[in-house]
Amino acid sequence: RNIFRMIALGKAHRLVVPSETLEGIALETWEQPFGRVVNIPNGIDTMAFAKTPNRNALPGTGKQDGDLWVGTLAGLRKVKNLPRLVRAFSHLPEPWKLVIVGEGPEEAAIRAEANRLGISERVFLPGFAADPARFVGLFDIFALSSNSEQFPISVVEAMAAGLPVVAPAVGDVSNMVAPENAGMICQIAEDDVLDKALGDCFLSLTDAALRKQIGEANRAKARSQFDEKAMIAAYRRLYGGAMRDHDL
């Protein structure tokens, strides 16, 4: 596949990648010249995530007065390593709850880990839910536990909703979040070390003032760098340049 890319991409006007990780792969592994590769991050309607969500926006998982939620959006697949998230979350006391929105083959493994740790009554898997802008703002902390990522759009959605992000340093996550959030992005290590590091981040974010400070910084960065208007403008410039160069 890499050899095919090296040959086929030689005829491309530009190669667009949505992440710094893929940019590095394109330059080094696919041996594309620097001037051909363009990094255009995926954008979203950031203002849609500024709306206050209805507390019953997730079917069967209404948020009650006093509840605090660690939440994530993910396909329930091995690469997302959601049992790791369950273990990290287990450091948090009541009234914290873990809400994992998504569906997939790892649901049984996630529930088994929650049962093993004796926290099944605080772990909720409502299944797939469309239109994250309706409910992401219900989370108090957004979390990832993946073994690998590129440019996870769920992180941008959480930032746009004004949330702090806790995650391993996978893909572009470290560079996506605001500087104020940097201390909540944990370097990859052995499972038990990473579990504890993520858990320590959760414990530090029991401070509501800190959550608000980090969340607002993330919201500002999402609006300035990851809004869909900026993405569309970048593609418009790219296509316009290609048309001029080829007299279209």
C-alpha cells in the first residue's frame, strides 16, 4: 500500500491530511514532498456545542441534580480500550458517574470490568446517540482511553462544549487541547501506570473552578482553530489554487 501511495500520489496537486500524525506519515513513510502535503484539521459547528443541553438528552440516562459525569463518545472497540477508562474512573467517589456513549463488540468487557471493580451502578452505557451537540455539554469531564488515535473529532466537540479533556497522549491530542489542559494529557506507559495517571487527572478535576478554567480555554481554542468555517475556507483556497494552476 505504501508503494502504491508513493506512485499514485505523485500525480496529485496536493495531498490533504487532517492530522499532524498523518502529515508525518505522508512525508516520511509515503515520501511525499513537503510542498504537496497540506494539513487541514477537520472542523465542526462549534457554536452548536455552546447550547445548554436538556438533562434528559441521553435516553435512559437522565442527569440528576448533584450528578457529575465523566463522559466519552466512542465505538466500543478494543482500540478504544474502554476497560482502561473504567479502571481510571474507579478512583472517583460518588456522585461521579461514567457515561460511555457508543455501541460495539466490547460492551460486555466494559460491563465486566465495572462489575469487577464494584462500580457497575455508576457506569452507564446508553448506546449510540446521534447529534453529540445535544448532550456533550452534560459531561463535566471528557475522557479518552484509546491505544491510538489520529485527530479525534470527539475531542474538538468536547472542547467546543467547554469541557476539560483527560486522555493519553495519542495522535494529535496533546496539540489539540489548550495549553491549560496540557497537564491532563498523560504519556503512554504500562497499563497500571497509565490507569493511575488518568485517575489522578480525574481527581484533580473534582475542583469545579479548575474544570471551568480549562474548559473555557478549550472552548476558545476550538472556536479559533477548529470551526468548520475555517476548514471550508482552507479547502476553498486549496481548490481555487488547483483550478488556477490547471486553467480550469
